[in-house]
Amino acid sequence: MTAQPAPRRRRPWLPAVLREEPQYRLLFLGQALSILGDRVTMIVLPFAVLAVGGGVGDVAIVSAAQFLPFAVLALPAGVWADRLDRKRILIASDSVRFCCQLTAGLLLIAGNASVGTLAALAAVYGAADAFFSPAFTGLLPGTVAPVNLQPANALRGLTFSASSVVGPVLGGLLVTLAGTGGAFLFDSATYLVSVACLVPLRPRLVQDAAAGAEPAASGHFRAGLREGWAEVRARPWVGAFLGGMSSYHVIVLPAIFVLGPVLAQRDLGGARSWALITAGYGVGSVIGDLLLLRWRPRFALRASALMLIGASCQAAIIGSGLGTAAIAGLEVLAGICVTGFFTLWETSLQEHIPAGSISRVSSYDYLVSIGLMPVGNLAAGAVTSVVGLRPALVGMSVAGIAAALAVLSVRSVRMLARPEVADA
């Protein structure tokens, strides 16, 4: 009697999208590590600026240099991502960011870094990042079956959520053991891993997407911009959500990046309390991402708009006057809403926008989110100086909730069904 080969071991602990989609596994592996590296350097960068003799103003300049390219390049990047091979754009973007982080790390270790060089490298890094985001949004649907699109986005969101918790801890450890330069070298290595995963990637829909973008590729660049804007205008739900997205980033998010730490320092005992609050938000984000691996609302955009209402409560929660533990507990709920809002919105874009236009449409998303963040941070400081810290935080949530309700009032937002349901 011949021995039978042992059956292949299954991995039931892996999410279905990772078990069933080998191309997405490649994409996910590289991105999960590079996202962790980014979260490490996000924590380390201010300390690197201070280590080379910079001050608070220099930290702000270097940070702005990294985000400003999104405001300038988001729309052109979307046009090029629909005209060119998206996989090559991702590889080029990761390669440039590898060079930036490697150079910064070596300069810091050698003691030759300056505020000017760090700002210049941050600007180049930000420009490469601006090209990566629209191309990634367009590429991801080609790595999964339609039924796995939402879990794929949720799993990617989970890497952001988990990295937001693990990244600061790892960053602090790397700075202690290897200095700020060593932390940058770690991030550069993650981009090499990402490139190694992207090279063998074979997305199923790349050719279809390129064919859909052919008219833009054969015309002028400005024609590509106009066609992208036409795709936005043709869908009221896209325009409504872009408005809601901009209000959230300009009005509500400064509570997290600017006013929250100030309030924690003034009223809640400082950095330790703020760390507990942000940890609560991170836990909520992880819970939300895990929930979205299985929960598939029929009207995903309606659910996203409802979650935007909850997400907009963040500022009022921070300015509520409650104790640290209570604020952290409410931030768990806010984290669930925030990750649900973003994941279901991005999934809706990928489900309903033609493949040849998705990068251009998503570029407007990145423009009104990341590109407008510096505006919101400056405005929050100006408003706070006039009305005070807690009134500003409560007012930010009131305005954000009003904007979210306006988004929900749009009929196409409430009634847009998922393609597989609409076709049934």
C-alpha cells in the first residue's frame, strides 16, 4: 500500500482575502512593512531635526515640506496613474523613497545632516508619495476578486491602525539602540522589501485599466485633467463625499494633530495622557478594520456617511472636560467610525468608478485630504486664539457633524447599492 501524500495544511487563521488572493498577498506583504517603517519615521523625524540643531519652527518646516507636494502633485499624479503602468509607478515611487530615507539615515549617522538637507529630502519623499497613492488605489482592484475588495481595503486599513500603535514603540526603541539615523535606515529597508514584492506582481486588471485610460493617454495632459473632473461631476455622491472629506480634514482632524496635545499638556497631565487617548483611538481602528473583514453593508456609502458623523465627534470628545480614561474610551468608538468611513468610501470608489479613471478620481480625494491638512492646522490655531481651546474643539465637531449630515442628505449617497447587489 503506497503512502498517500500529506494534505496541504490550511491556514484558517489567515483572513480569506490573503488565503485566496496570491497577488494581493504580495501587495499586502510589501505594504504592511513599509507602512510600519513610515510610522517609525513619522515619530523619529522631529527628533532628527532637533538633533541637527533645529528648533520648533524647523520641525514645522520639514513637516510641511513632506506634505506640500500632495497639494501640488495630487491631480497630475492621478492623470499619470491612469495613463501609465501603475505597477511601474509604485516601483518608481518606492525606489525614490528608499533613496531618500537611505540618504537621510547615512547623513544623520555621519553627522552631516542639516535642517536644509532633511527638508529637501522630505520634499522629494513627499513628491514620490503623492504619485504612489493614486496609483495604488487604481492597482488594488486588479489583485482581488470583486467580492474580496472590501476585505482587502479593510486589511490594508488594519496595517495602518496596527502600525500607529506599534510604530511609536518601535521608533523609540530604534532611536535608543541605533539613533535617528538607524531608524531612517530601517525605513529604507522596508521600501526594498516592497519593491521585491511588487516586481513579481501580476495584477489581473492592469490591461483593462490601461485600455480604459487610452483616450487620456492619446490626448493632452490637460484633457486628462478635464476628463477626471468630468468623472467627479457626473456622480453627485463623489462630489458630496469630497466635500465631507475636506471638512473632516480641515475642521476636525486639527483636534488630533494640534489642539489635542495642547489640551492634554494643559489639563490632563501631559504626554502620558495623550498617549493613552491616542492608544484608545488605535484600538478602535483595529476593531473597526476587523469588523469590516466580514461585515458587508449593502449600501456601503450610506454606512460610510453615518460613520463620518461619529468620526466628526472626535474634537468634542477631546474637549468634553472628561477625564483621560473616559476620553480614551470614547476614542475607541471614534476609531471604529473613522476607519469604517475611510474603508467603505475607498471601496465604493473602486467598485463604481471605471478602471481607466479611478486614479484621477481618487487624486481629488488625496488633494482634499492630505493636501488641505496644513490649512486646517493653521486655521485651528487662529480660531483657538480667539474663542479658546475647549470652545474651539466643540465648535469643530459641530461644524464637522453638520457637514457629515449634508453628505448624508444627498440621495445618491444613501441609495448607491453595491454592484453585486444592484445586478442581482
